[in-house]
Amino acid sequence: MPQYTPPLRDMQFVMHEVLHAVDELRLLPAHAELDVDTVNAVLEEGGKFAAEVLAPLNQSGDAEGCTLDPASHEVKAPKGFKEAYKTYVEGGWPALSCDPAYGGQGLPHLVNQAFYEMMNSANQAWTMYPGLSHGAYEALHAHGSDEQKALYLPRLTSGQWTGTMCLTEPHCGTDLGLLRSKAEPQADGSYRITGTKIFISAGEHDLAENIVHLVLARLPEAPQGSKGISLFVVPKFIPNADGSLGARNGLYCGGLEHKMGIHGNATAQIVLEGASGWLVGEPNKGLAAMFVMMNAARLGVGMQSLGLTEVAYQNAVAYAKQRIQMRALSGPKNPEQPADTIIVHPDVRKMLLTARAYAEGARAFAMWTTLQLDKELASDDEDERRDCADLVALMTPIVKAFFTDNAWIATSHCLQVFGGHGYIREWGMEQFVRDARINMIYEGTNTIQSLDLLGRKVLGDNGKKLKKFAKLVSEFIEDEGTNEAMQEFVNPLADLGDKVTKLTTELGMKAFQNADEVGAAAVDYLRICGHLVFAYFWARMAKVALEKQPGGDPFYTAKLATARFYFAKLLPETAGLIRSCRAGLQPLMALDEALF
């Protein structure tokens, strides 16, 4: 059975030594009383919950899966999931970063995201049940009416109810402009919602007493395409005015998707047959309202893959340190044993260090992005809010796509470390790989994220958002330009920054002539940008480690070694990606489709 140890030391390093996050957060009125000890204590207890309650259910939940009763349309989660959710609610964990006005604890999103990383390492399938609720909470908090907020937010905050987002349909996938679900106005101000939704994570289960579905549908005479979509809140049970449960609504689970991974989470087909719903926000503006939830979900999927990368790495390292096989090419390293432990072999170390570098780089990147989100939401400085919002918007597709791509690489490497045992179920590694592969697809495929980054977030505003991040990189390079010890990190960072600037200009000019050039370059471009961001944070982490290393703490020695590995072995991938970007559209379109 896989083991998991919460990486609290590394979390504290990033939060307190690299980002000085508490100092920044204390400048915000909402977090003026925050202190380091509180943050550490919350994460320590959160780590215990993840490791002791959730992790033991991960393999059993995957093996058992969810069960649909075709007569009642009710779904049961795997054994132990409901009890774990009860423990989660009793511990007050759903309320961690929610608004105190609705019963929340008001802690920064940064703390909540770190907690979610640990839960995702321990049990991604279980974590998706409360994770979707946070997205529903955020959408209603931003766009719900006062009555909707008063009714739904306290119960989502407490965990008494859970939430989902019901977007796609069998015929439309990511292209939500094609959706057909209908919303008919009723005399009492409600709407009758009819349609079928698919791929609804946590769409039906027995963990909570009610499920609050946020559903996209079309009003009569609505414009075609994405400009004619409205958002509705459609609860499984219609609440009474006092919040008690009333009648069962006209929707049900018509089936469960049989997925390659995350078996413990119910991915439901939701059938709406005249279900009662209530408009959220303005008519025909539903997609904009839902993007609050979608962006939260995309950051959340990145955290899922960070969690999988970390837990796969931990187990692969433990195995590599005790598995003996062959001798090192340079001679025996464990002469007292019949063979050497496999961690002496260079390629095993390369696989392990790849996973480690991607986990630790992602942790720094994710925490910084979430810190910007906290400032966007809580700053009383309008310019700071705008700048932070731009940075979060820029980084969201990179977090989703780069983290999930890297998790696929890392979990595959970690499975490889186990050799033949890697694909044997009892060791747990093949589950991490299956779960990681799904993350690259849902909440918008990684190609969609790449198009969003290059087409909308970079070229769409003539590079305004990208320049804001580039300014941070340039300031760091200027500050460290005369620091001899930092040249091995600063020089490649500066070089890549210059190349990204030139490449972006070239792609903009090509796209002006033919928009399909964006589609040809976008996936490579996002990966290049992902490495630029990782290089920036690895350089920042290396700076701190260099300053602290003389104290003799092996943590900083390991951090520097991993930073050097990243710059030497992983960052050079960008050279090939840049060449691929510049190759453009023609090699992709030269072959007539009839010849495929």
C-alpha cells in the first residue's frame, strides 16, 4: 500500500522563506491578524487528516468505485468515503477560506490550496467531492442574489451541502456554445430546466444531504452560441425558506461514467426533466458567471496533479532506496549486499529528480499564484487588485496544463522506477498514472488551455499581462545580476526570458496573417512559458538556499541540488520547443486530409 507524508517542511519553506506570504497577507485588511504559527498549525492538522483519514481509502476506493442503484438513481460512494466526509465536516475544514459572513473561517486561499494539495496526494477521488463545492461557493458568492447567498452559502460553507457545475452535454464537449438544455420561465420566478449533462464530477453521491447543481441552459429566444447561455442554481432537493429540505427536484443520475481512473468519484450523467432552477446573475451572461467556477476548478486540477506528483515521488524514492538490482557501472556501491540499491543508477536518479523538481517547482508556482488571488480578492488598492487579477488570469491555464502534463511525465517515471512491480495494482503506482492522465483532459483539455494562454491571455491584449510577469523576472535578474553565486540560475533565466519575448512577437505577426498559426504553436508555447515560470521560482528558491546553506541544514543542500538538476536537465527542453513553434503551421497542414 502506498504511503504518504505531508511535505510540511517544503510548504513552510516556500510560504515563509521564499514568498514571505504572511507578511504580504497581513497588509490586507481581511488577514491583518494572520500569523505564521496559525498557518503552520492548520497545515499540520490538515496533513494529519490527509495522511491518516484519506490516504488509507485511496486504493480501496479505486478498487470498489461508486455504485448506482438503477431503480432509485441514487449513488453510493466507496466504503469509508461518507465517514471521512463526516470527519472533514466536523473538523471545520470546508469553511477554511470561506467568508466569515456565511460561517467561514476567513483564512487565505493560500492556506486552503496547500491543504488541498495534501488531500489530493492522499486521495484525489475523495477530494473532488468537497473540491467542486468550493467552486459552486465561489460562483454564488460572486454572482448570486442576496437571497441565494443567504440560502446556499452557509450550507456550502459548513459542508452540509455539496456543489457541482453542470456544463457539457453529449454533443458539445468543450464547445459550450452548442449546448441545448432549455430553461422555461415560470410564474413564480423560477425556471423549468430540461436537458442532459455529462461528465459531472461528484454529480450524485451519499456524502451530504443535498447537492447544489449550477447548470448552464438557454432561455427562450436566447442568442445562438455562447452569448445565449444563462446560469441556474438547481438543487437536488428544493430547500424550504428556512433551509430545510423540501421536495425532490426533477433531476436524477442517469448513469455513471466508467473511467480509467478516479474511480472513487462519481462522474455522473445528470438528466433534468423540468427541474426547478433559479437564475444566477444576468440572463445570457451565464458563461461569464460560470468562469468563476471554471477558473477555480482549473487551479484545482493543477493542485490535483501536484498532489499526485508528490505522492508518486515519495513512494518511488522509498522503493529505490531498498530495491537491490545490478551493480553500478562504476563499481559496487553496496558491497555488503549481492547487488546495489537502484537509486545508485543514473537514470533512476534522473526519473526521481524529474518528479521532485516538478513537484517542488509547482508548489512554489501554485502558492505564489494563490497569493496573487488572495490579493486580488482582499486588497483595498484598486491597482494592486487589477495587477493581481491579470497575473492570476495569465497563470491559470499554465497551472492547469503544465502541472498536469508534468504529473503525467512524473507519475510515469515513478512507475518505471518500480519496474515490473509498477504496473501491479497492489503497489499503487499505476493508480497514480491513471488518475494523472485524466487530469490532462477534463476542465478544458490542455490544448484548450494553450489556446487560451496564447490567443486570449497573451496576444489578445498585446502582451499586457505577460509584460507584468516579465517585469517581475527582469527585476529579479537585475537584483541578482552581480551575485556570482547566482549566475548559474540567473543567466539561463534571462536567456529564456529574452527568447520568449522574441517568440511572442513572431507568433503575433504570424497570427495576424493566419489565425491558425496560434493553433499550431499554442501547446509548445504554453510549455515554454511553464518552464519560464518554473525557472523563475527555482532561481528564487536557489537564492534562499544559497543564503541558508552555510547553516548546515541538509534541506537547503537538497534544494540546491534539485535546482541545479532542473536547470541542467529539464529547462533545456525549451530549445526544441522554440524550434517547433517556429516551424509553424505548414508542416501540420501540408498533408491532404484524404491521405491520413
